[in-house]
Amino acid sequence: MQIASAIQWIIPIAGIAAVLFAMYLARDVLSRDPGTQAMQDVAGTIYEGAVAFIRRQYLTIALLALVVAVVVAVVISLVEGPAVADTDVSGVALGLRTGIAFLVGAACSMASGIIGMFISVKANVRTAAAARSSLVTAVQVAMRGGAVSGFLVVALSLLGVWSMFVLFGGLDKPSQAPFLIVGYGFGASFVALFAQLGGGIYTKAADVGSDLVGKVEKGIPEDDPRNAAVIADLVGDNVGDCAGRGADLFESTAAENIGAMILGVAVYGIAVAAGWPNPESWIFFPLVVRGFGLLATIVSIFFVRGREDEDPMNMLNRGYWVTTALSAVGLLIVTNVMMQTGTTSGANGIPAWLWFFGCGLVGLATSVAFVYITQYYTAGAHRPVRDIAEASKTGPATNIIAGTAVGFETTGLTALSIGAALLLSHFLGQQAHLLDANGNDVGGIFGTAVATMGMLMTTAYILAMDTFGPITDNAGGIAEFAKAEGGAREITDRLDAVGNTTKALTKGYAIASASLAAFLLFNAYIDKVNLILGRQIAAGATNVHLMTAVNVDEVPVFAAGLIGAMLTFFFSSLAIRAVGKAAGAIIVEVRRQFREMPGIMEYTQRPDYARVVDITTRAALREMIAPGVVAIATPIIVGVTLGYEAAAGLLIVGTISGVMLATVLNNGGGAWDNAKKYIESGQLKDDAGNVLGKKTDAHAAAVVGDTVGDPFKDTAGPSLHVLVKLLATLTLVLAPLFIR
Amino acid sequence: MQIASAIQWIIPIAGIAAVLFAMYLARDVLSRDPGTQAMQDVAGTIYEGAVAFIRRQYLTIALLALVVAVVVAVVISLVEGPAVADTDVSGVALGLRTGIAFLVGAACSMASGIIGMFISVKANVRTAAAARSSLVTAVQVAMRGGAVSGFLVVALSLLGVWSMFVLFGGLDKPSQAPFLIVGYGFGASFVALFAQLGGGIYTKAADVGSDLVGKVEKGIPEDDPRNAAVIADLVGDNVGDCAGRGADLFESTAAENIGAMILGVAVYGIAVAAGWPNPESWIFFPLVVRGFGLLATIVSIFFVRGREDEDPMNMLNRGYWVTTALSAVGLLIVTNVMMQTGTTSGANGIPAWLWFFGCGLVGLATSVAFVYITQYYTAGAHRPVRDIAEASKTGPATNIIAGTAVGFETTGLTALSIGAALLLSHFLGQQAHLLDANGNDVGGIFGTAVATMGMLMTTAYILAMDTFGPITDNAGGIAEFAKAEGGAREITDRLDAVGNTTKALTKGYAIASASLAAFLLFNAYIDKVNLILGRQIAAGATNVHLMTAVNVDEVPVFAAGLIGAMLTFFFSSLAIRAVGKAAGAIIVEVRRQFREMPGIMEYTQRPDYARVVDITTRAALREMIAPGVVAIATPIIVGVTLGYEAAAGLLIVGTISGVMLATVLNNGGGAWDNAKKYIESGQLKDDAGNVLGKKTDAHAAAVVGDTVGDPFKDTAGPSLHVLVKLLATLTLVLAPLFIR
């Protein structure tokens, strides 16, 4: 019992340890050889561009967040005010706390994004420098640079939720506090939405714009210094893949922590009533699990090593498996220590904690499943990518048709895996036999929360692998740009290919975690609605009933569900068109420079990189507004006009639709990308056995598919992850507004 | 009161009148000039190919249907057997009746498809012949040929449901019979699934295969007689657009008739209890409305006329508006006569029938809204198509990106229109103040049924406009192929452009009607499940509760919803890949003929058209099996393993997702098609004002988009309409299997 109480200290300890370890890794990366002057020059230019964009983007986001925080605080104060007379927190205090939590969530998300990206744009040139002599060192530099982001995101999310919880009285009244900190998740979602949209639009507009003028119109290679958009393209890798995905997963972990804690409140009630030891353990459990996940990841970073002639993917996988194994051990310890139910036992005499340990393992297994499913669909060795490459022989149209078919197909295993994880963890949780005062089972739904926590124990490692992607991509660009000596470009190309895979994996992982997080938050939403309705009933309101179901067969709920599904398509349409518009602005500028500065093609004039970076920055910030506003306004309008049950319908159907569409866009895009790489690596042959490589019609067709996939997989798809969670946190915070 | 009873005779009278009118139109079309011998030769070849395919396809479908009918009859007998002891229909009798209804539904659907297509392949050459001298006559021949399909589909569906209803004792026990005829809807869905899949795969495989070898590889024009796949392509227009869409809308009308009648049963109960006159009117109402719709359409066919220099679209629109206006009048009469509630009145003292008349008007307005929304998104005069054409200037990749963005965007107005129609008709229906014995409102949901019936009053006319499409498309092919004299090709080109618009409109209409039909059937499903559960409770079962909600927040229902959404993407993937595989077989054969018969290019050898038709037929029939099986097996597996509430979750979320995805595929495909036509008509200009027409890079890019859109809009999209309704009828029939 002492242990169950003491183990909670792992939360701040692991959080601070992870921050310190991130600082150690950052120092280690910064102390490495930054390469030749030419390399440092390019890296410096990328650095300046990235910082300029992030500064303006995050300033915009911070201003928007400030406005929203005030509005949320006022609205909650006014709406919740009269209804909370019988709790010890007044409406105004609740509004203030929600607004403060929102701002802290937003600030933590921004801080982890900014610092992570800062290190990433320093790690790229050092990776390129290391690649001149050693593959293993290059892998380590890139991975450590990426791990800075990974640790900061998870640790700041954990520390933020924990300090909010403690500040808002969670140690005294553990069952009330989780509802007070939902604003933190909303703040994180809000930042993530604009960080991902802005970054995603930036990176793909620069990519498409630079390719269309440079490669297609002028016939110069990728990353050629004569292309005025090349620096913007390299900046884009950082602001999109690195800062964007960091904000995405920051939001996931924050939302899941809060959602799981709210579900833990129900078990807390059972534990208090039954007199189980340390009832608050059920609420703290998610945070402790997360702490152990961080510790496991710290250890595993040291296992990223190997031989010079080894496949770099193996080195990363080694660390991943260490993280997974240590996480399983951590899970065993935490469930055993924290989930004591006195003498009560679950089904077959097996204690409750062991059933929940099973739920956690289901989550870890789901994480592994997604890593391999994504590999199957997006790596060149398997049927889907080969099919697309084969279809390229008959031109771009058949390439697009085949890629679309593959993208659609990937929903199959995705939905089955998520569905199986939910059903299995729900079943295992039910075996723990946790019944509330009315005899309703609580263990099943709590089991899904434990599975979610299990899945997210590896987040920091997955995110490190993800950020490995843009760092190595940048390293390749720098090596090409600065004509680095040795086999640098060959090594960075190998790392880049691995980075493409890890970026795809992370998206699969992010989708699965988004759907599980959203599912937790639906239940938190219903709990919160019933809290408010219960107060109204207690205050003597007649004709008010508790919400027992989200009945999609009712007309308003069905209509709202239809609108939720529509929102995911419409939002994606806006995101995709935003890339097109921003790319258009870049194309005009790059063409102008080629036309008005004829010396560029002869290397006698230096293109004005900064101007393109500036144009891209302004275009991306302008274009991120429309989809962002639609994403926020739609659920509010539906909730206010059609009510709280309709809002839940929008939320749930929108989540399902968003998860499926994001899967299609991410995996379709990844498969197109790798079909092009498959052809470039000389693996496609015609009927006579001749290799169909670069400069063939098949390759040209594959380039079309790759270009189409770019805004799908790097703008719309990842933005949908964020949208799914935003819908959940937004409805959770604004629930009082939807109750009439 | 006498009138309310007598008006029911309009059902057989209008049904038979429509069949007789279809025969008159068929005779009229067949009596027209079939053109020159050359034209008749081509038409004869198309006719043979179409008949050969339809014979083999419908033989396959008939065999499958026979097997399924037996299985359904046996399963229902066994499962429903013990549970129906307290009704006067035994389980075996119920099984037999369901099996028979299934077969009758299947047979009626096949009959209307076969006869309609038979006339369509006779009307094509007569349209081409008429086009040599008169635009107006050509429009009339094509429209009358199309109307044969339109009338037969709606009339046979109406007569079939009515005779089943009468045969199964509907006149004596009106409240029991609707549940006995749900097999009819399932039979129609079953045929529609395979008719649409097989026809859709056939038409697009032939189209893609013929274009890739003919236009791309050999550089010969479309419909060139040297292309061995040209006849298969022309056959495809008939078997896909004509037979497929006919089966689709046959299923819609049958499913909506039955779903609306089942909802009418609830009002019947109220009417009997309250002693209102002619309570059975509430059950017959949907069929009577349909009858009036048929009569309105018969009149309107004579309004398809105009001046030789008029836009042919105007002539068709004239008839459409006459149908709509007459339908509104018919609706006023029917609601007034059939919806008498004695002295009871609705809100504000306005009688119930007037509120329901409002619901019907909402349905008619929705029909009009979809006609115009589809035009906006897929016709060349508006922003979406122009955007795609503009994007073609920078190549195929930007064309595809722009088209995808437009396709996604079209979900916006679609979802809002369907949602608004449901919410508004539900609200108006509630004002009628129909409360059941427990005080629950029944009028709201019945109002949505009335709106659906209102929307579908114009089905016969819409379907005639749809079949106008393949007839004029064929007429153009015949004119080109047989080098028809006069301005025949110019006139058929104008008609073809109008036909593209009407085909797109019909798809929009079919989507809206599919979603409304599905919504009726959800409610019928819940009614049926509760009927079975009620019997179990009455028989003394404990721990059984009536189904009050489809709660998507429960884990099994959520997981099933995820699988439902996934099914729509996965099914589309299979359908799209089927086109690719079948097209591959055609490409190989056409290339072989060009290679082994060198005289073809010099017109000295005649290509072996029949062989390509035969290969396409076999490929289409082979490839339709996998998606068909997935569509049928998935809901059964989910229902049996996860139960009846999960099956409802799959059904509802699958419907929403299917409707959205079909919208994307249909409208995206239509917009790509018309962006190509926009460029071909010389409306796209470069910055200097020069026209970018055929043979430019922009046109080549637009051709890629058009080819990508083909399997989207003509195979996967329309098959999704059918899938949505199949899910509904299948779960409705097999509901007993899902109840444990």
C-alpha cells in the first residue's frame, strides 16, 4: 500500500528525467562535427527559414489561442455558472481554470514543438557530416536528434497534465480534478490543428512548387542549388514532419491521459465504496504508465547501434523492440502495484490487475501490428507497392487508379485491428468484474483505456523514429547541395529510405492512437454531459433524463453523423486545395527568378532563397485559416443547434470517417512514394526483362502518383488525425453549451 | 371515406398503365427509321454483344439468387420457427414466403433490366438515324427509348410489391404483411448488386482498355472501327449505365415502398385505436403516391419537345418540371384523401394531412436540389470544373489533386441537403401530432418516409433521362463508325454532352434516394428486431429488453461501425481493381489483334470484335464475384458474432460512409470528365490568351483525370449506392439470425 502511493512519484521523476535526458541528447548532438563551411552555410539557411516560419506561425497560433482561451473562459463561466451551485467550484472559477488549462496546454505543445524543431535543424547537418565516414554514427546522430523531440513531447505532455491536476486540487479531490483539466487537451488540440495544417501546407507547397518548376520545367535534379525553392523545400521537411507530427502526438498523449483519468474516476468511486486500498491509484494509473514508458524509452536509445554494413532499419527496430519489452515489464509492475482490489477477484479467480495487464498487452500488440501493417502496404518489397509500379507501365492514369485502390484497401486491416483491440480489451476488462453502484460494468470500458495507455507507452520512441525522417531527408539535401565528399550522399539516401518508412509507420501509429483516444473521450464526454444533467435533475429540473446512448437512429443524431463524416472530406478538400494555392504562389516566384536572373542556370547568380521562404511562409499561414475555422465551427454549430446527443453523433461518426480517410490518404500516399522509389531502384522490368528505371515513361507515371500522394499523406492525412482529436476535446470542453 | 378506399385502385391501374405506355413507347421507337445498312450492321453487332453479356450475366445472377433464396428460406424457417408461436404465420411459412418474395423481387428486377436494355440497344441506331435530319426527333427517340426503362422499373417494382402484399394477406391483415415482403427488397438488392458490379466492370474495362491501346498507343480516334474493343465499349454503355442504374433504382423504389409501409404500420395502429376512417390508408399511402408519380411522368413525356436550335437540355428540363409540378398536385390529392384523422388536428389547428403534404414537398424539393447541385459540380460552366481544367495546365498530377479536392468538396452540399431534408420533414411530421399508445411521437419518422416518397415520385422520369445517356452515347458511336451522312455526328455530340449531365444527375438523385431509403429501413429493422424481442418477452424470456437505441458509444457497436465504414472503402477498392484486371485482359487481346492482323490498320482486315466482347464478358463476370461476396458476407459475420445492435451500427455508419464516398467518386469522376470536355471545346486559354485545346499537354493531363474518374464514377460509385441498400435489406431479412 505504501508502494501504491509512492509509485505515483514516478510521474514527475520520469517526466523530469526525460527532459534532462533530452537536454543531454541535445548537447550530444550539438557537440558533433557540423561539417564543412559549405554544409554549414546551407544548414544555416535552412535554420533561418525554419525559425522564421515557426516564429510567425506560432505567433499567429498564440494570438488565436489567447482569443479562444478568453472566449472559452467566458462561455464556460456563463453557461456552467448557474448549474454548478452544488459543487465547490463556481462557474467563474471553472471558466477561469478551463481557460488557464487551455493556455498551459497550448504553451506546452508549442514549447515542445519549437525546441524539438530547433534541435532537428541542428542535427541535419551533423548527420550529413557523420555520413561522410560512418553509417552507424549518422544513424545515431539522426536518431538522437529525433529523440529530443520524442522525449520533450511526451514528457511535457505528462508534466503538464500532472501539474494542472495537482494545481486544481487533484491530490485532495481526485475525482473532480480530471474534468477541470480538459481545457489542457483542448489547448493542445488547438495548437496541433494549426501547427499541422500550417506545417503540412508549407512542406507540400514547397515540395510541389520546387519539383514542378525545377524537375519538370527546367530538368534540373532534386535539391539542386539553382532552384530558388530548394531551401523552402528543406525547411518544409522540418516544419511539417517534425513540428507538425510532434504537436499531433503531444495532443494524443495529453488527450489520452485526460480521457483515461476521467474513466478512472468511475473505478475510483467503486474502489472507495468497496474500501479498496489507495483508490486514487485508478485515476493516477495512466500517468504512471506513461512515466514507465518514458523510462523504457530512455534505456532503449542506447540500443540503437549496429554494424556498418547492417540495414539501418534493423538498428531502429532493435531499439523499438527493447522499448516494447521494457514497457511490458513496466506495465506488469504498474498494474500489479496500483490495481489492488482487496480480496475481490475477477473471472476464474484471476485478480483484476492481471486482466488489466492483459488489456495493456493488447495495446502494445496493437502498436506492433500497426508498425507491420503500414510496412506491408507502403514498403516496396510487398504486393501493394509492386502493383502500383506495374500499373505505371500503362501510364499515369493506371498508376493513380492502382494507388487509389491500394489506399482504399488499407482500411481493411486498420479497421479490423482497431476493432479487435477495442473488443478484446473490453472483453478482458469485463473479466475484472468491476461493477458500479447500479450493477453496471465499468471494467470493460476501463480496459479499453488501459489498452490505449499500453499502446502509447512507446510514443516517445516512435516519435524519435519519425523525426529521424526529416533529419535524414535534410541531411541528404545538404550533402547534395554542398557536394559533401566521401559516400555521404549514398549513406544519406539509405537513411532517407528508412526515414520514409518510419514516417509512414508513425502515421499509422498516430491514426490508431487517435481513434483509441477519441473513443476514450466519447465516454468522457458522456460522463461529463451526465454530470451536468445530473446536477440539473438534482436541482429539481423536470423532463431531463441522463444520456444513456448516442442513438444514431434518431434523426438529429443521424443528420449530425452525416455532417461529421462530411466534415472529414470537406476539411481534407480545403487542406488539399490550400497546398495547390500555396504552391501556385511559389511556382510564379521561382519562374520569375529563372526568367529575370538568367545567371542562375549558369551558377553565376545565386537565387533569392529567402524570398521563396517568405512567400511560402505567408501563403501557408494564410491558407491554414479556412480549414481550421471549418474544423472548429462545425461541431459548435451542430452542438448548439441540434443538442448534445447530436454533437456526440457528429463526434463518433466523424471519428470513424476521419480515421478511415486518413488511412486512405496516408497509406495511399506512402505507397505511391515507394512505387516511384521501387522503379528508381531498378526493380521494375518490362515483359522482355529490361529494367524500366529513371527517365522511362513508367517512371514519369510514378512521379505523377508520388506528386498526387504528397498533399494526401503530408497535409490532409495528418491533419485529419488532429481533427479527430480536436472534435473530441472541443465537444468535451464545450459540452455545457450544447445542453439546453 | 369511399374515396380513401377507392384511391388504392390507383396502384394497379397506374402500374398497368405505365407498362402499357412503355409498350407503346417501345413500339413507337421500333417503328422509327433504323438508318442505313452500315448503321444497322454496327447496331446489330452491339445488340448481339449486349444480349450475349446480359444472358450470361443474368443466368449467373439467377443461379446465385436461387441458391440464396433457398438458404434464406431455410435459415428463416429454422431461426424464426420457435419464436413465432403466437402469430398466425409459422416459421416455415415465413421462411417460404421470404424465399418466394426474394425470387419475385429478383425476377422483376431482372425483367425490367432486360427489357429496358433491349429497347435501349434498338433506340441507339434510330436516334443516330434521326440525328441525320432533326435534333428534336433525335431527342424524342432517345428519351422515349429511355422512358421504356424508366416506366418498367418503377411500374414492375410497384406492381411486384403490391401483388406480394395482396398475396400474403395484406388486405385482411394490413399490419402484418409488410414484414412478410421484405424478402422482395432483398431479392431486388441482390440482383442490383451483381447487375451494377458486372455492368460497371464491363463498361469501364472496355472503355479503359479500348482507349489505352487505341487512342494512346495507336493514336486512332475514339470509336474508330479499327479498334477491336470498340464494340465492347459501346456494349458497355448499355450494360453499365442502362441495365445497372435501372437495377439500382428498381431496388431504391422497392426498398422505399416496403420501408415506408412498415413505418405506416405504426400509424395504422394509432389510427385503429383512435377510430380514424380507413386506417389501412396509412400503409397503402406509399404505393398510391408512387402510382400518381407514374401518371405524372406519362403526361410529362409529351412535353419533351422544342425548337431545332434549342439546347436539348432545356427540352428534358421542361419534362422534368412538368413531372415535378404534377407530382406536387398528386401529392396534395393523396395526402388529403388518405390521411384523414377524424376530428384530431395537428399543431396550430392545421390538419395532419397538410403537415405531411409539407413533408412530401420537402422530398420533391430535395430531388430538385440534387439535380442542381450535381450540375454545379460537374458541368463546365461553373468554378469546380474550371478549376480542374486550369490545374491541367501544370500536368496530370495537379489535375488529379484538383479533381480529388472537388470530389471531396461535393460532400458538403450533399450532406447538408440530406440532413436538412431529414430534419425538416421530421419536424413537419412531428407537427401532425401522431402519438402511439406510450405517448411517443410517430409522426416525425413517418414524415421522413413521406418526404422520401415525394422525392421518388419523379424516379421514372429521372431514369428515362439517365438511359437517354447511353442511347445517345451509342448513337454517336454508330454515327462515327458507320460514317453517317448529314450533321448526324454533330447532333449526337450535343446529345452526348447532355447525356453526360443527365447520367451525373441520376447518380446524385440515386445517392440521395439511397440514403433516405436506408434511413427508412434502419427504422424498419429496429421495428422488426423489437417484434422478435417482444415475442421472446411475451414468451417469458427474462433478461431480454426491447431495442431502444443504436448506441455507437458501446464497444461492439462502435467496432461494427468502424467495419461498416471500412467496408465501403474496401468494397470500392475491389471494384476499382476489378476494372483494372478486366481491362488488362482486353489490352492484351487488342494488342494481339493489331500485331497478328496487320491489315487492320489499313482497313483491309476486320478486327475480331466478338472475341473482345467475349473476353470482356468473362472477365466482368469473374471479377464481380469478390466484391459481391465481401458485401454480403461482412454484415452477416458482424451480425452473427456481435449481435443485432452491432449489425445496426454497421448498417448506419456504413450507410453514411457509403453515401459520402459515392458522392466523392461520382462527382469527382463527372467533374474530371467535363474538365476534359471543357478543354476540348476550346474554353481553356493560357496566360497570353491562346486556346489550349486538343493535342496540348493540358488536354493530355485532362485525359488522365478522365480515365481515373471512369472506374470511380461508373463502377465503384454506383455500386456503393447498391451496397448501401443491400446492407439495409439484408439486415432486415436476416435480423432473426442476429438475435441470441
